Amino acid sequence: MGTNRRYAHHYDKLMERRLSEILIRPKPVSLSDAELDVEHDPVRRPGQPIPVRAWTRYPETSARIEGRAIEWTSRAVHIEWTDSDGVVQRAWVWSSAVDRL
């Protein structure tokens, strides 16, 4: 199978832009290990993920997302959600930032 020489430059630029978007895509900010303190506050896992709406932090802003609680402590919840590009994101957030749906 050959290459498309007529549009090769166009597709090279398109791939370059897409790779740049992926590399600089902001990642959610999760609570630190010290904040979680799982040594004194053990993690509990449900049999099934629980649908939730939660505030998540990013380096530039915060966003309210709909996702699933996959585990928690008495003070924090580990949530996961799928972003608009189909990428699964995960972050630990304070339990006060989470509402059950």
C-alpha cells in the first residue's frame, strides 16, 4: 500500500497538531497521598461503581463532571469519568465535592 503524496503534508500537519493536543491535554489534579492518609483511613471499594456528579480540579480551572465513584475513604472519593475525547480520567477528590446521582 502506497502513501498519498498529494495530501501527505496536510496529514502530517494534522497528526502533528493532534499529538500536540494529546501531550498538552490538562490532567485532573488528584489529592496527594498525605491528604488521603490511607494508613489511618482505609479505602473501601463498592461492588459496583456508583454514579456521581463531582467537582474536579485542573491546573487552570475546575469542572463539574458526571462519573462514577470507584472507591473512597471517610473523607475522599476516587472518581472516574470519560472525557469528551473518550479518554477515561481518574482523580481523588474531597467527599464534600461529590453528589450521588
